[in-house]
Amino acid sequence: MDGRGPIPTGCGAGSHRSLRPGGRAGADPVRAAGPGGRAARPGRRLRRRPGGLRRLPPGRPGPAAGGGRGPVGVDPGCARGGRAAGERVLVGDRTHRGGGAVVTSTVVVLGVLVGAALVLWRRGARALAVVFALLAVLPAVTLLRQLPWPAYAVAGVLLAGVMWHRWSRSAATVTRWSIRSRRKVGVASTLDVARHASGAAMRHRAGTVRPSLAGLSRWRRWRLPTAEVAVELCRTGAQKVWASVEDVVVVFGGPRVGKTGWLAGRVLDAPGALLVTSTRTDLHDLCAGFRAQRGPVFVFNAVGLGGLASTITFDPLTGCTNPVTATERATDMLAAVSRAGGGDREFWDAQARRVLAALLHAAALGDKHMRDVLAWVADPDRAAREVPALLRRSGVAAFEQDATQFVTTNERTRTSITSTVMPALGWLTHPAAAAAAQPGRGFDVAELLASRATVFLLGAEETQAAPLVCALTGHIAREARRLAATAPGGRLDPPLTLALDEAALISPVPLESWTADMGGRGVTILAAFQSRAQLLARWGEHNTATILNNTGAVMVFGGTRDRDDLQFWSTLAGERDEPITTTDLHGRVASRTVRKVPVLPAAQIANLPAGRVVVIRRGIGPVIGRAQMVWRRRDVRAHHRAAARIDAHARWQRRLEAARARREQVFERVLARLARRWPDRFGEAAARVRDANAMFAELRRIQTQPDLVPADPGEGSAPAAGRDEQDGRWSP
């Protein structure tokens, strides 16, 4: 008894109201105290809840009095007979015993239908599976209408997690790759090239490969030439395939298939300093004029190839006062004359490397020449008298021990070491190579990088100049790597490009280590070879595998006839599914099957037309495209047209000068005849014309033959020390 009074149970109007002590008449009991003690807002219908109350809408009868507990606060007569319109009735909400059973049965039916649909779909009964899926819609809708919104959120998160797991698991990944390969016939699609190898994809990483471009706006980055941050590989359809400047690009192809034409284009596109090695002068002839517009152009012609004079010199002893540099220089020079092998060959190469490094270090400390090194190798007695005393200045005991061991060992061992070292010094017998290695101020790599200079290294294997070319290449690359360590981001910006044409012949640098490290230092490596067999012969099987594994893009031109090479490239290209249709004798289809065939058979790779190339690039499938030759570039053709116009204009000028000279000669002869007949009237005019014609003839002769002009005696003094302004030679 709480003093509130009984709840009226009559059916009349206002029978649902009650009086509370201290309250106002007509207070709603549900509003005063709802289920659980919470006040209910007026006009709100209460849903069915176990043990709670609900507010029925007007005109809806309450539950029947029979068959269960009557509603609390409602007269049974009212429940049976209804109530007046607009009357609110409070009813008790009994526990819904059948609600849970309905939900459970709906879930069971939904699970059965969905499971049946999945099983039928996997077994190939697609139509029947669709029928079961449609039937599953009805229980799914029923279930969704009975669930609150948090259940939807939980179900969505669980469904997303299951889908992500199924998408990313190994089986799904392999299946997706297989479907994609069948759809694209095993090669890179247009979308693959656009996402991974297009110009836009390369410019997107401009700030990474070139730190100085990180601050560019999106519009300026979009307008940035792609060649500033990437290397063009080929064109397939309307798209160009690119490789980043930090990727190593290796090119394979036989003679006259387009390697040099493609490489010349990359020489023109190089954004920074450039080093080019070649056994011919064609790269120099094609590119020297264009590269001169970016910076100075130097030539190091150690063999006098094509009559080109060397404009720089390089002494192999440069920097060898440093023991590390001496060891690297000995490694480069011996690598140019050694071949891949095992057993005793590796042992003697290691011994020769130790001895040659010690001799180079000693010569640098004593201000000697490379001829002194050759004399020490040929005369052990002289080496025993001079080398140990020089090495004592170094403080590196290992070098002194190596030199002492060489001069004191038995004759047979010393002969083996000498026979390994001597080919690396054979270039000293070639006059042009010996002249190119004269000591001087040294080659300043920092100045080369800052001025974006171009250096052409020319050589030939038969002239034994490969050790000298390889030593200069290694010197420039290693100095650039040391400078990159102090640059922003640890990279050279713009990058140094190494265009190594016929690298296996004249510049067999340690590519197995350079390909793994130089790209991240801002050094772009473009290496061209005749075949994969050439790599195996020079670097060996394991180092060749390392070089190819570190390569970002491989370009294969036609012309290869080696079966192992062709099978290797065909294996890298992968396989594809080829549909096979079998017909009977009447031409009707009997069966359809699929078989695995190579994407690029070996015969197709061997017979690629000139200019066609297969690109195997990291991240996408193989690409068959056309390599752009340098003479087909728009800028090169414009240059050739301009040069042709200049030549045509010069030819017309020469013709006009010849015609003018003939006219003057005719006029002179006519005046001479008139002067002989009437000397008083025409004699003076004939003399003036004769003198003028002689003067103009002498001027024309001087213009066509400038060597006839005498030199000024005041200009015969020797040039100052340093770099010669005429040929660029570093002179003492």
C-alpha cells in the first residue's frame, strides 16, 4: 500500500486515468512509471516486450481474456467488448514464446537454401542454383526485417572480413592470376602497362628517384618530360613502355638488329652526366652533336679508333695512394682479361689481384709510371729492390707481405702469377693506349657530374685496351657512388647514366654487385650484349644469374640462334591456354579442350624482325613492341632537316659564287680584248677588273683552305698548365 490508490478498471471514458497523491487529475499511469521504472512519453506506442507494457493504437482490441493471464489494468469486459474510439488502453505484454522459434527456423531454411545453391553452382547446375538462390531471398528478407540495425553492422563487418580473406588467400590469388593470364593471352594488357610502366606511373615516383623534384606541384609534375625520370623501352600500340631510372636495363640481340639505334636514343635522353662505351664510333657520330647542347663532350680513344683523337687522359695510378682504390683498380684491370672458370683459375686470379694491387699502390706512393709496374712484373729482382721500400710508406702491412711473397716465391708460382698479370698490362705496348694513359692532373668526376658532361670510351678487344677502358669506367662509377653517399637522399640528382655497349668485350665491370647497388645511388645502368651465352662466358653461371635477378627490365631483340638462350627467354615469357576444337569427318564439333602452349615459342623469338623487341619487365607480363631507332626520333629528324637545309644553302652559295666567278672571268676577257684594240679607252678599266678578280680569287682560296693563313708569331706560346682549351686533355 503505497498510498497511490487503486488503478481504475472501468470501461467508461476516462476510466484509464487515475489520481496520484500530490499529482494532477488524469495523469497517465504509463507516463508516470513505465516498464522498469522509466517514464513513458505521451503518445508513444509501446512495443511488445517480455514482462513489459505496450500502448495499443486507437481502435485496436486488446488480447483475449481467455487462454492466458489477463492484461494488467484492463477490465476483461473491455478486452472482450472492445473500447470506444480514441481510447487508450494499457495491456500487459506476455512473453513471446514463438518469436525465437520463428527466427531459428528462418535461419535454418536460409542456410539450407544457400548451401544447396552453392553446391549446385559448383557442380555445374547453374539454372537450378539460381532457383534456390531466389528462394533464399524470401527467408533472408524475413530475417532482415526482424533484426535490429546493430545486427546489420555486425553482419556487414563479418561479410567484409570473409570476402577479404577469400580474395587474398593463396588459392584465390593463383586462380585470379590464371584467369587474368587466360584473358590476356599471357602478355601485359593495356591496363597493366598504364598502371606499372606508363609515363604517368613513372612521373608519380619522380620525387623518389630524383629528390630535387619532390617539391613540384601536381601540374608541373604532369608536364615533366618522362625521360627525366625513366628510360624508354619500346612502344606497343599507342602506349610507351618505360622503366625507372633506378632500374637496370639489359639488352640482348645479335648484330644489326637495332641495339645500337635504340641505345643511341637513350644516350640522347640521359638527363645528367653520361658514360658511353663502344667498340665503334657510330654512337659518337650519332650523339656527340646533340649531347654537346647539354654539356661538354669528351673522347677517350685508347686505340685510335676511327681516327678520333682522345680529348682526355687517364692514368690508372690515379687515386691508388689509397689502398682501397688500388685494390679496386687491380680488380677492374684483371676482370677485363679474365674469363669465368673455377678451380685453379680462380686461385691464380686472386693471387694476381693481390700482387697487382700492391704494385699499383707502391707506384702511386713513389710517383712512378705504369711502365714501372710492367717492369716490376717482368723483373722480380728490380721489384725486390724498389717495391718493399715504397710500401713501407703506406703503413699497410698486407701489401708489403704480398709484394715480398711475390718476389721471394719459387719460380713456378711466380711465373703463374706473372702470366695472369701481364695481359692486364698489355695495352702499354699500344702507342695510342699508352698516350691516353699519360699522367696528368687526373679526371675530376665531381666536375663531370656537375657539368652533365658526356664521355665516350672507345676500345677494341683485339688491341688489349679493355683493361684501361674498364679501369676508367670503374673509377667514374665508384667515385660517383662515393659522391652520392653525401648527396640529398643518398642519390645523384640528376642520375649518372652508364651506357655500356658491348660491355662483355671492352668493359666487363663487376655487374653482379653494381646491379644490386648502383640503382639506389642514382646511377642508371644500360648494358647491351650479343647473347646470354656471352654473359655466361665472361661472368660465369652464378654471377650471370645474379645480374639477371637484379635487372628491372630485359629487352630481347631477334637474331639469337642459341637454343639454350631461346628456351630460357621462352620460359620467362610463360605459358598460355590455347583452345582446341576437335571435329568429326562431317565437320561437326566433337569436343573442345584447352592445352598449354608457350606465350612466345623459341622460334618466334629467334625470328623477330629488325626493330621488334620482347620486353620482360618487373611487375607486368611480357610486352612485344617496337624499339624506336634514333634516326626516327622527331628531334633527330628535325636536326637532319636543318642540317640538310644548311647544306643546300651552302651548295647554292657555292654555285652562285662559281657563276659569279665565271661571269667576272668572261667580263675580264672581253675587256682585255677591247683594251688590246682600244688601249686608251679600255686599258685602265681592264686593269682594274683584272686586279679585283685576282683579289676575290685569293679570298675564295683562303675561305676554302684555312690552313694557308699564316700563323701569328705572337700566338705561338705554350698553353698554361691545366686543361688544354683545344683538345680538353688534362695536362700537367
